[in-house]
Amino acid sequence: MKRLSVIVPCYNEEESIPFFYKAMEEIQDKIHYKFEYIFVNDGSSDATLKVMRELHAKDREKVRYLSFSRNFGKEAALYAGLKESTGELVTVMDVDLQDPPELLPDMIRGIIHEGYDCVGTRRADRKGEPVIRSLFAKMFYKLENKVSTTPMIDGARDYRLMSRQMVNAILEMAEYNRFSKGLFSWVGFQTKYISFDNVEREHGETSWNFFSLFKYSIEGIINFSDFPLKIATLFGMLSFVVSIILMLFFFFRTLLFGNPTSGWTSMTVIILFIGSIQLLALGVIGEYVGRIFLETKKRPIYIVKEKSE
Ligand code: UDP
Ligand code: MG
């Protein structure tokens, strides 16, 4: 029987793992693939690793795990899991059951019978999410799709089923600053999307707050677009034109009406304005330089402390 690798990043998920495993095993009977679980413990501080060890002990072939030396983030955990996977098909899933396992048979059909390379999932709505968060998420997707050539779909989750070929393509992108939604899209291949109603987390807590999501979205834009760098050029050109116009205006006004000493206020405003634009542009460049800095150090994306054999 062919294998389907299930990659599950876990950060403080001791409560969720048993429910996830049970729900998945129910699906297992309905498909013609044998699951190969790869749980990745992303430096949890609770008993997540212990739960993984126990599952592994029950079925050594089916359940494998990796445990990081600290929290490296979900992106790193996904990469580690993809690297370990051996299945012909590979899926990445959250452990909190917000990615419904029931969709798997449909997703498999999409690849096997309809010939897609990847079947992704998207939430039909953002029910149960704070209003502000939805608003910012919408803004992010609008902006990202304007400034980047890598399209990202609003509401698309990381939950997807991929062919081995596509997984190998993703593994070739061993960059340090990882933004999976972008990477999945960047590699191309034919992707079909299945919509489903938003499911709320039942056990444990989300590890994202508004601020971390905001940072994550900046990551998404900077990693897949150089448009912010061009903003400085645009502003520069604009302010050049404005300054020429102002120069002519003040020159002729002084010639015609005299009064050379007034204008302290406008001067201050102009200096502050130009100064802040310059700082902004420097900041944007800094964001890119910082990423180059991290990228050139060539540090590993994650460090494994313990692994099932
Ligand atoms: N996760 C992880 N490392 C982290 C944060 C989260 O591996 O640093 C995992 C987490 O255990 C879960 C998935 O990523 O399986 C999604 O996390 P969460 O449910 O907190 O995110 P949300 O669904 O709220 O976006
Ligand atoms: Mg979740």
C-alpha cells in the first residue's frame, strides 16, 4: 500500500494530540493510503514530547517524531517534517483539528483522479475571529497580491496535500526566512482549493497574538516582494518634483513681494517631513539588510534534540 505522510507541527499541544490522532485514525479506514505520521515537537514546555513518545511506542512504524532543541517556529517545523517524509503524498496539518481530516479523501481524489499536484484548503469565512484581525488579514492579502508576483489566496490555510514532486521542489528552498504560504505558491504546480467552514480550536490555545501575526505578515511581504524598496525611489521622485515647484514659487514670491524672513513654520514642517521619509526609507532597507544578514550566516533552520528511530 502507498504511503501518505502526515506532518504535524506541535507547540504545547499535549491535550490536542490524542484527539487529533483519533480523528485521523477514523479517516485512515476510508482511504487506500497508509498514514506515516511525523510529529514535530517545536520546543514545547509541556508534555507534548511525552505524548509523542507514547504514540510512537504503540506503533513504531506508523508514528515517528522529531523534537527540536527549542522553539524554532511552525515554519521550521514544517520544513523538518517535509524533510523527514517518505510518502508519495504528503500533507501538513495543524494538530488542533482546525484542519478537518474529513477533507482528506476529497484531497486525495484531487491529486490521483483529477491530476492536480496539490490540493489546498481555504476557509469559506472568518467566523469566530476577532473583527480587527479579519480586517488586517484582508488588507494583508490585498496588499501582498498587489506588490508581489507570488499570488497568495485569502483564507488559504497551510493545510494541503502535495505530490512528492512538489514536496521535493519545496525542500530545495532551504532559505532561513521561511514564509510557507509564499513558498507553496512560488514553486508553482497545479493547485486546487477546497473550501470549508471555519472550525474553532477545541483544546489548548492558539500561539498567535495580534502582534505576532502582524510581524508574520510583514515577513510575507518582504520575503516575496521588493516593492517596499521601490517606495523610497517613488517618494524621492515625488518630493523632487514638489521641491522644484516650491522653489520656483518662493523665488518669485520673494522677487515680487519681498518679505524674505518669514516662513519659519513651513521650513520646520518641510524638514520634519523629509527627515521622516528618509528614516522610513532607511528602515525599509534595514528590514531587507537584516534578512540578508540572517540568510548569509547560513545557520540551520532547526536543531533536532531527539528523534524516533
Ligand atoms: N505551532 C508550532 N510552533 C509554533 C507555533 C505553533 O509548531 O511556534 C503549531 C501548533 O502546535 C499548531 C499549528 O502550529 O499545530 C498552528 O498553531 P495555532 O493553532 O496556534 O495557530 P492558529 O490556528 O491560531 O493560526
Ligand atoms: Mg489553530
